[in-house]
Amino acid sequence: MAVPTIVLPNGVEIPQIGLGVFLMEDPDETSWAVKHAVYTGYRHFDTAAIYGNEEVLGTALKESGLIREQLFITSKLWNNMQGYEKTKLALEETLAKLGTDYLDLYLIHWYGLDVKGSWLAMEELYEAGKIKAIGVSNFTIDHLESMKEYATIKPMINQVETHPYFPQDELREYMQNEGIVHEAWGPLSQGKTDLLLHPVLQSIADKYQKTTAQIVLRWHVERGTVIIPKSVHPGRISENFAITDFTLTEEDMQEIATINMETRFGRIPNDHEFIERTSKG
Ligand code: NAD
């Protein structure tokens, strides 16, 4: 079954399931994983300048034989390149590394020291056609509200930690009202928790003859969230994609809602020490 797409506020369609490439550090392994993903049917890839693998990703995608228009490529502006001029430079570097002349989606990675300058540059780059859609990552409601003072274009997407232990219901409702698409990073909780062993997920998985990872990913899809699960293992890359041949019932969704821990396991958005440290240079 075809991968569903979500329509961004400007009409651009983003495939709802993509491959995240965070922590893919070995070039051969990364290249192999990306090619396996393309073979499996993935067309959406999520990288970032800070991941250090834009070049490997770009080359692997070229070698996979698809044409550029068949792909949806996201990258992110790192904290040390925030600011009007530096953002334009950063995009040029990213495009050169990926070997492409446009990005499908460019995100401000964290709410750093010059979000306004970066956003104004991104609006221009968007108008110039170098980026098909623009958004942010790790932004809170307050961060998004503060952008209203200067943004001509509203962020089209916000990529934030989200999984059944941290469903982000409040932010999600706010974004729904604002027309900002919800994208989940760490959709499987990054392998940092016992999520995939949870008995509620296990019993639903048994019912559908699926794995708990597939139940979690399907839960995201039912909620209209864009997901970019990461794996370098061919079996898991395929497994994470094979979630379009079943649906969860309202009852399943309600059961999964009961395991919410209201706890994030990744970095908090307002980690000032981290922002200061990573904004240098
Ligand atoms: P994830 O939730 O996708 O978890 C990845 C880990 O889950 C893998 O390393 C593996 O151990 C395990 N896993 C994957 N598939 C599995 C399966 N089928 N069964 C069992 N275990 C499985 O976490 P992530 O990689 O951190 O997040 C996904 C993507 O989101 C990243 O690759 C990156 O592109 C993006 N991301 C963005 C930010 C941000 O600040 N914007 C932060 C983290 C990640």
C-alpha cells in the first residue's frame, strides 16, 4: 500500500514515513541503509548539518537511481549557523554536500540565539525556491508564539520528541489549531526506554500479528504525525515501513493513550547551556 502523505500548509506533500539518519556515522553502513530504504519504498530522508552525513546520504540517493523529484529531503540548520547571513551560507553548504539545488524541507534545529535572523533568511530562501517548505524543530508553544512578531510565513512543521510515553498532547493541540504539522523525532523513544516491551503494546501487536515497533509507528500515523524512525538494519528498515496494511481502532488508540508518562527522554528544548555551547564557532 502506498505511503500516505501529509499536505503542508503551502500544499507541498510530505511522505508520512521517512528514514531518520541521526547517528549513522559509518559511511558504508549509512549508504547501505539508505539504499535498502529506497529499495523498500522510502522516499523521505531526514538529516541535519550536525549529523555529518549529508554527503554520504546525497551520494547514496544519487546511486539509488531515483530522480530528485521522487525524493523528499529534509535537513536542519545547526545552532552555530544561526543568523541571517550565516543561514544562507549554511544552506549553500548543505545543498553542496547533498549534491542538490533545493531542499524539500529545512528546519531550524533548536531555538537558539538568533531564530529571527535565521527565519527571515529562510523565508527568502523559500521564496527563491531553494527550499520547498520551512519549519522548526524542538520549539515549544512559547517559541512558536514568539515568532509571530516577525514571521511573514508561519513554520509549516515542528519536529519534536514524540512517542507514546511522551505524546506531546498540549503542543500537538496548539499546532493543530495553528496549522503546523507535527513531526516526531525519536518515534520509538530512541531505544532509550522499555517502550517496545510494554504489555499494552504487546497485546495489540499480538492481535494484528505485528511487532510493538509497528504498533507504535502506526499509532503515530493514525494521529497524523510525520515519522522518521531510524535503523541501519535492513530487517528493521523494512519492518518500520510495513505499517500501511492495517489500522488501529479507536479502542486501541485509547489503550495506548493510557501508557503516557508525560516524560521526555531526550534533550529539553530550553537547555541553555547546550544552546550556548553549540552556538559557538
Ligand atoms: P528512534 O525512535 O527512531 O529510535 C531509533 C532506535 O530504535 C534505533 O537505533 C534502534 O535501536 C531502535 N529501532 C529502530 N527500529 C526498530 C525496530 N523495528 N524494532 C526495535 N528497535 C528498533 O530515534 P531517533 O533515531 O533518535 O529518531 C529518529 C530520527 O529523528 C533521527 O534519525 C533523526 O533524523 C531525527 N531526530 C531529530 C532530532 C531533533 O533534534 N530534531 C533529535 C533526534 C532525532
